[in-house]
Amino acid sequence: MTRTALAPRFTGAGKIEFADHEYPDPGPGQLLLAVQANALCGTDRHQYYDGSSVVPGHEAAGTVLQAGEGTHTPVGTRGAVFLMDFCGECRSCKLNATNQCLAKRADMGFSHDGGYGPYELVHESNFFPITDDIEIGNATMLLDVMGTSSHAIGRASLVRPDVESVYIAGAGPIGLGLTVMSKLKYGDDVPVYISDFSRWRLDFAESFGAIPLLADDLSKAGSPDIAFDSSGKESARRAALDIVSQRGALICVGHGESLTIDVSRDLISPEHAILGSEYFRYDEMPGNLALLSEHQELISRVISHRFPVAEIADAFSLFMSGESGKVVVTQEGAS
């Protein structure tokens, strides 16, 4: 059976319309979710301005409405959707590096319908059940805010275990996630500096204990041991690499522009490391769920605004203005 429901359609040039959209029943190994919340992400910018052939939304949480043949997840189970529909069989997946799957079946919200619509069809393998204490909108924090950020911190720990200060370029949602997760990882005694051009975002980051810096003046950051770039800007990456301490590391989290380096000066002499960090691994979700359960009030404050999906155009307008933290849209009856 195929069901028809109204879903937002991204037509390009910042326009979002609602139109009928068809959702099939789940096949073998699949779950049909009633989506209840989806968080906005800077990666949605391309679909917002260029349009999308599928329903966007890659930070979804909801409840299992129907379960296909061969699945084991009960109807009524609440959970979050892992962006990458990993195969589970390739070399990467067998090492649990599911964020580096060599045969992905989908990127939810990009190649297949995502979570801004009322339903989402997923494989059971990339659905993550949550505990009863987690509010469904807060469950979206398990994805880009916590998952992507904590994975980047884990990448940093591979090359720099002794961290006495942290610098973050960009105070958008990932930068805020890096702030909160750094505080939880390293403790309040380790200063976390953050830069941005948005005064609103800097003030918001400061409310989580970060030390705000204007992006064109990083002198107060000193020589941080770890620098994270969540902006994707070449100038930000270059500036971060210029101030990071000896034996320090730059972790590039934000997709975007390039970085030109002088190997002798930037890498060999100071023994710097430059690492990429892509999304996160599915097997990191249980640990992050435990953290969210313990610190739900703190972490959920990263969500500065919530809108019903009927007002998704207003949600995107605010988000693109740079004067918000994480923005979440909810479906009617979300809980």
C-alpha cells in the first residue's frame, strides 16, 4: 500500500511549498517512521537555495509506524535516524566504521526522502532506538550536534591526548556542539575559545562556557592544543593552523573550501596534525545516548528555537540569518 501525505517541497531560491507526496509500506528489513522532529542543518543550505528532488531532512527522530518483514523493532519504538544507510558488509562496516561505508544504500534526506515530511522509510540498521526519558525533539541532538562533534573530539584524541585548551572556528550548530561536548570531555578547567562573525552566536556560545572571539582577532586564544574548524572556510582553517600549539592538531569538521599548507613549516617542524572528521559511527550512539540522558537539560539548550512543520519557511529564514542555535521543526503531536 502507498499512503499520500502533505510534505514540504524545496523548489529552490529559498522557497518551500507543501505538496502531496507518496510513501510506500516498508519492505524487508525496513521501517516506516512517523517523523516527529527534524533539526535544521547548514548542509540543508544547498537544497534550500538550489531545490531538491527528494524531501530533505537528515536529522530526524520519530516513532516506528510499520515494520517490514525480517525486522525486530516493535511498532511504537521511538528513535533517531542515522544519516548514512550503511551496508553492514564492506570492509569499513565490519570494522564499525559505518561513516566510511564503501557501499552506502542512501544518504537520508539527500538521495532518499528525509525527515521534514510526516513519514520516513529507513532500514532498521540505521534506526537507533532511544530511551523513554528522552524528549523526541531532543533526540535530534544525538545526530550532528552530539554525534558529529564527539566523533571529531575522538579524532583529536588520536594525536593529542594532553589537551589544556581548545579553539573552535565557527559558532554555528556544530561549533556549539563542539563547545558542549568539549566541556563534557575535558571539564570546565580547560578553556574553550570560539570565534564567529555573528555576535548573536558568540553570545549564545558564551552561555555554554565558551570564551567568545571575533573571527578576525584570535590573539586571546593563545596557542590551543586542539583546533576544530566547523566553518568550512579556508581562511578559518589557515588561521586555526597558525595558532595551534606544537604537537597540536587541526580537525576539519565543516565541508567547504580548501587549505594550502607548507609541509615543512606547518607539519614537520611543529609536528602538527591535520585530520578530517566525517559525521560519526553508528556504534558511537549508545555512549552519546547515555550522555544525553545524563545532561539532557544542558544539551537541549543548543536548540534555541522550535517551529511546527507548517512554519518551516520561517524556521529556515531564521536559521539562515545566523541568529539562532539549533532549530528544530516538529510534526503535530510530537512528544
